[in-house]
Amino acid sequence: MAKVEIFTADCYLCDDVVQQVNDLACSKCEVVVYDLNKTTVTSESEDKAKAYGIQFVPAVAINGKLIDLELLKRKDARLT
């Protein structure tokens, strides 16, 4: 079972990435979305983003490691 963390901020690409991740995630994967929008950001979201060194969104981490979003576009992509 993988833990997949998605970091968003109401950007035009964010919804697409969330949908792609949900489509690719295994049935046992835990998918968590952190919204970094200034009006809704929580301290947990900010702390996670800082810990990963996230400087732009959308961003995705699998089991604690940031991934290249281009991997989501591969035909054989799976998040496990």
C-alpha cells in the first residue's frame, strides 16, 4: 500500500493531477490532498510542503518522495 500525497492550490492543472492520481492509485493506496491555497491552508499542509521542499504546485509525493509529474502521463503508469 502506497501513501500518495497531492499538493494543490486551486491552479488550473491541480484538478487534472488529482484526477490522474486517483485514476492511477491502487485500491489500497492512501491518497491525501493538501490544499495550499492561502485562504484554506492548514499548518499540517504548510509543514508537509516545507518538509518536501515544494516550491510549486501541483506536486505529488509517493511514500515520502516527490515524483516527476511526467510519470503520470506514461501509458504504463501505476501508483503502488
